[in-house]
Amino acid sequence: MAIFNLHSIKIAHNKSTAGCIPKRMPAPESVVIPVSMHIGAPAVPVVKAGDTVKTGQLIASSGGYVSSPVYASISGKVKKIDDILLAGGNTVPAIVIESDGSNDIYSEIKAPVINSFEDFIKAVADSGVVGMGGAGFPTHVKLNVKDLSKIEFVIINCAECEAYITSDTRTMLDMTDEFFDGLSIIKQHIGDKRFIIGIEDNKKECIEKLKPYCASSGVELKVLPSTYPTGGEKVLVYKTTGRVIPEGKLPLDAGAVVLNCTTVVALQKYIRTGMPIVEKTVTVAGSAVKEPQNVIVPIGTRVKDLIEFCGGYKEEPKKILYGGPMMGISMPDDSCPVLKNTNAILAFNAKDATPSKQTECINCGRCVSHCPMNLMPAYIATAYAAKDAKRLEQLKVNICMECGCCSYVCPAKRPLVQTNKLSKALLKNYQMGAAKK
């Protein structure tokens, strides 16, 4: 299925925090650090209750190839390791650390020695860096390509097309040197590929800041229309290279590797200093937040502590999200922690978070004409209601990237993207059952 530039939508960007230089939040009294903050196997705790840890010290080692280590984000004492409920609905162990107030850095932190491609991949794995734009895919897996000739393009995702979120914008503006140094490190180890920065045209200050760096480094700057979901991996690859990622395949099958700009900076920091991923710049915004801003926050900080740093709630939040309003995940309460891939915490009041009244489908076709993947969400909804897994398979529901365009444009206010997600789970169960027969 082809992707076309026309299949996108215009959304209100609401990026009022774009000019807010990130403030560093002091270490909270305690942090709750899950061992699973990425796609793949959970990390395995290497500490126990009562242990003293320092900032940057390993507290959970990688649980497999598609996994990522976890490090202490503050110094203090491990209070307990306990199961917590994440916003995705899964229960995972989390390491609770009580701060000692000193935020001492682990003494054994040092820059890795890299003399080969294998050393480079090990360093990427040891950094704990995962997709920082929200996906959470371990970065070392993405870069560990045995045949480097398969990589033609390295696409840097600077689109930040979701509403409200400006943490990547601040990375581009405030850490430009580190960003391009990170690109040079990657180029050094994977070869002289075509490096392309994909950025939306509404980020004019970022574009002007990046232009001279691109000119001197040979990195291409591709300015794209500010339509949603330009930052979606499949859409971005198409818009920057003209390549279509085949159904069920990865960007590499189209000759591309896609990295978020903040991922590049986090990787650069580890390779130059040895400091793993222990903090994240997070946009805090929404109608229920008193002082929307960007904050550099220790990973594992409870959302309620982060909101308190931003002045607290100006009214009771009805919904709190990890990420943006289009693809963000609703959290059960504000005791949830900031994760490695948390780029925003949005808290909305009842007026903004109450769903519109749903009415019957009028067969207008807007969901079809605005789907980047050319899917038919209304048909998918009918098949899901009938629990017809075979029909869902025929309708290619598995290539839905859950961008939410269909729900956004639906005049009947039907929960189409939510139904697509449930349909994918239904189809997965059906296929797993069929495979066992």
C-alpha cells in the first residue's frame, strides 16, 4: 500500500512552550524506575533493597538482545523493588530509590573505548538509549546492521508533529553542537550514508539554527509541510526519500534507519562522557497545568512531583497523558513515573478531556481520505464488531500506526483509532491460535 502526501491533516499545534528553555528539576525525594521502559525484554535488577547507589550506576542489566539496561537517576538507597502498573496496562517490577540529597555521580563512569564497529554497538547498548521520541525501541538494535551497505539513508526525525510537545525543539535549539557531534559519531561508524534531517516548516527558528551546521557537515535539511503525522516513521521515510516501507517490514527494508534528534544527543553524551541515560527533557503542558514549561527531569520521577515543580494543577485534571493528544497514552493516575521515552506530560481539564457525543457513521469517507496508510477505518470497525478476524486481516489493520487521523476527522466522533488498536489485538490472538493448530 502506498503512502501519499495528501493523506494527512492539519491540527492546532498549541506549542506555547517552544520558547521555554528547559529548567532542571532538583532530585525528588524518591524515584520509581521501571525495568521495562522499551520495546523488548525487561531489564533484570542487579540491586536489592538496602543497597546504596549513585547517579549513573547500573541498577538493571539488559534482559536480552532486544532490551536495554537501566541506571540510577539519583543517588540514594534502594528502598524496594515492587510491581507497578504502567499506562500501557502491563505490570512490571520497578526499583524505588530514596534520594540522599547529594546527587553524587557514580565514580566508575567513563567514556567508552571504541576501536571497531562492534565496540560502537556495545557502547550504544550500554548507554541505555532507546527511541526518545516515544517509540522506545532499543537504539543499538536499530544500528546493529551486519551488512552496512543496506543502509542508504539515516533519517533524523525533527518533525515533532504532535501538538503541545516542544522537547525536541529545545534539543535542536539548545544542544545543536551536541546534536551534530552525535551525527558525526554515527557517520564515523556506519559510513558515509545520506543523512537527512526531516523537519516541519513551522519550526522556523530551528531551521535557521540548523542550516549552517548542515551546510558544513554534509547533512541534508529537508523542510516538510507542517501536517500531521509527518513525524510517523513510515510517513517520514516516504516524505524524505520517496521510499515506501513494505507491509510488515522495517525502515531498513526501504534502505533507511530513522533516529529521533534527542536520541542522537543522548547517545553523544554517553560516548563522550560515559554518562548513560538518566534524565529526560519533558514538555509539561495542558489546560490543567499552572505553569507549562520544558523540564529536565530525572527518569523515574513521579508525574505528581513533576507537576508540582510546574506550579501544580490550576484545576483538577480529567486526563493525564504520556505524549501528545493524538498518540499519547492515558495514565491511571499521576503516581506514574517519567520514562526514558517520555517526551511530554499533558494534563487536561474536564472541558478539554471529555469526549464528544458519538453518533452514527454517515459514510462520508473522511477517515479513508485522511489515513496515511490508505486504510478503511469504518470497515475495520464493522469487522471488529463482528469479531471477524479474517476480515480484519484482509483490511490490513496491522499496518495502522495508530496516528489518530481517522478519529480526528470523523464528524460522528467515533473512536476509530481505539477500535483499530483493539482490532489489532483481536487479530493477533486469532493468528496465535491458528499457529498453534
